[in-house]
Amino acid sequence: MRSHLICVFLLSLCTLSCKNANNIDFHQDIQAIENGLLPPILVKGDSVKGLNLMDRMQHHNVPGVSIALVENGKLKWAKGYGIANSKTNSTIDTNTLFQAGSISKPIAALAALQLVENAQITLDADVNDHLIDWKVPESDFTSTQKVTLRRLLSHTAGTNVHGFPGYAQKDTFPSITAVLNGKGNTPKIIVDTIPGSIWRYSGGGYTIVEKLIEDISGQPFERYMHQQVLQPLGMNNSTYEQPLPPHYHKNASAAYDTEGSMFEGQWYNHPEQAAAGLWTTPTDLAKYCIQIQEILSGAPNGILKKPSVEEMLTDQGNDWGLGPSLDEKNGALVFRHAGKNVGFTNEFIAYAHQGNAVIIMTNADNGGKLIGEILRSVSAYYHWDLNNPLTIELMEVNDDELSRFTGKYVLDFQVAGIGDYLIDVDLKDNSLRVTDPNNGDINILRPTKKWEFMDLDKGDKVTFRLEKDSIDILWNNRFLFHKVE
């Protein structure tokens, strides 16, 4: 990370923002989380020492992170860390807005389910009966099975386009209809699989949901979401407006790449609002989690009725509900979602019936690994069983045995723009060090079984294959390398 950013980062440690619902000092909890980050893998027999949050932010090139913690149905604490904008020297606090990425989807799903409650559409109706100036293109795939709201919300509608790269500030900003017609920077949204036949994640499907909400409500998507969802939930630091209006800019975090450098123009814009366009905070997303938990516990006058929420959290296929993904921890239902836009990486996890949740938002492409470490800290401290490290045993192998694996290896296919993709393997501290000169990555591999190794920091699994006249590397059971020297 650049020296200037580090200096500003260190300065920001004195100006962190912390709050909780009852103005009670939860400093001990927060300090434990901040100093209890855990790697994905632990070695059996080794003492477990928690990692420091600020150290790990620097390690992963993540300038800023914001966390909100919900316990027993209440916001227990929220805190921001680090840099929001390295040009203005603004720091992260609990009011700093982040791009939510795909976390936009479960919030947008609330609006769609409201339309169902209001009898303006049914979950299993053909959406083309409600779309006005754009229709899902008919094809052989839709001749017997139709695209429905249920299938769109649960990624089973057979629609294409996984996600959206966004638009730089200098790019032309297309309309939602232009995106649907493939006039932006992604393909035309079509059905290329029989609806209901498979689960396949589709941001394109949620773009159809966005158009559907506009056509049924007669309002721009961002206005409808503000009036019917964000405002009733009290998500006052959130908006689906795209591009982000200037009056929000002072509270918005910039986006940073894997090296911790700010993207030109500060961030990208997303006309695909339902799929990726929400700007929000962990504290506001905590309000969403709490509302769902309250409705399930029987509280009246919620954003949705209890049967709708129960349907929302019913598995529609591949552990996915109508918006959030679903999980089970020790028999307890969990709803969750991750979000990734250019320069932003986020995740929330909430217990449906136990009133607990954690929301983590970062302003960097490298935020995913940091989020995992924070989740393991939260899980260990609060005994939530959300994300626990894998414990492994290491095998003793002497350097003479390891030395046979050193050398240069080539990937078994050509890479566009590179050609032969080469990596180097050498010895370091009774381990194998793999250097990738193509991107500067370094992996330290520790032996776990005969010819099997693992990177304890990154979680990569590597197997060496020894033949009579050759040695190969199988990386994560996916990439095959051949030794060339």
C-alpha cells in the first residue's frame, strides 16, 4: 500500500467512530473482536493467537472497513476503521456509505414481495403479463415453462448474465432498458435454460425484477425503494439512486483495488440498481436484519407479513430463498448474502430466530479475506458458530525430500496476453515457496500428507504428482502445472 495511504490510515485510528443502541460502553467486546481475527486454517497443537484488525487491513491492502453487530435483536455496536477517501483524508465512520454490490438483491426482493402482498402480481405468474415496454424474449426454453417472480428472486428463472462490471465516471450511463437489451457493457438478458430446471446465479434476473417493479408501481425504481422499503426500515443512510447524487458524496467511501489504490473517478456506477446499485452502511443493513427477525418473532406492522417472510426464507433450490441465501448452523436457520462491486467487498450473516447478526463492509477488492478473518473472530467471541477455522495436522518432511519439487512449472494451457504461464518453486524454512511472476503472488506451502500441501494463509490446496520422468502440480484440483526445469 502506498506510503501516503499508510500515513493517513494510521492517523485515522485516532478518529474511529463507535456507537451502540443504548450508549453503553462495549469497548471490551470491540477490543476482543479487533484483536481476535483468525486465519482460515489452524495447525493442530499450535497455540492460537488472534490477529489485529488494523494489521490485517494493511496486510490485505484494505483501506477501510465498517462493522455492525446485532445481538438479541438489537444493534449492540457499530464501528468504522481506516480510510474512506485518501485524497480528502476522510475516514470511515458508522455513517460512511459503501456500495453494497449484490446485497442490493435481498433488499430489492422486499419490494417485490410487497407487490405480491398487495395482489399486484403473484409469485408464480408469467412476468411478461406485467412488463410493459420490454418483455422477456420468448424462445424454445420458455415455451412450456415461464419466467416468474419466484424464479427470478431465487435464481432459477434460466436467465443469463451473472453480474455487472459497472461504468466508470467517464462512461455513458445506460438506461435499464438499454441494459436489458444488451446496449450497455453486458450481453442482452435472455432465457437460455428452461425456467425452473436449474439454479444459476443471475444478476440479469434481478434486472428484470427492477423493470417489473417500475412497470407495476409506475415509479422509478429508486423512488419506490426509498418510499416503500428504505424509509419504512429507517435506512436513512441508504439509496438506490444511480449515479450517486452529489449531496451523498461527502459520506461515500471511494473504491480501492487489490493494491490499495483508489480507482479513477472514486467509484463505478450501476444502472442495474436492484442487482448491484444500493449504497448503504452496516448499521442500515442491521435494521433490515432486525426487521426480518422481529417479523418472524411475531411483531406486527413490519415491512412484510410473517407468511411472506417465511416464504422468503424457504429454500427454493440450492439453499436459496427469495432474495437471501440460506444456511443452517447447529439446526438454526441463517439468512445471508455477500456483495462485490469494483472496489467494494461485503457480507452479512443473520440468524433468523436468534436475533443475532453481523454486517461487514469494506472498500477494497481484497476485502473478502479480511471479512473471513473478522467473521471467525466474531464467531469465536460470541460463540455463534458462523465461520470456524479448519484445523489440520502438518507432516514432517525434510528439505532433501522437498527439494525434488523445486524448479519452474508451466500451466497446461496458454493464457491470453501472457502465453506460457510460469511459476517458480523453491525452498524456504522447511516449506515450499511458490512465486508467480505474472502477478507477484507468493504462496508458502506446508506439507499435510504425502505430496499434499496447503497454504495456511490463503487456504490453497496443492498436490504434487510424481511420475517416472515428470512432476506435475495440481492446484486446488483445478489448475495443472508441468515441471519444465
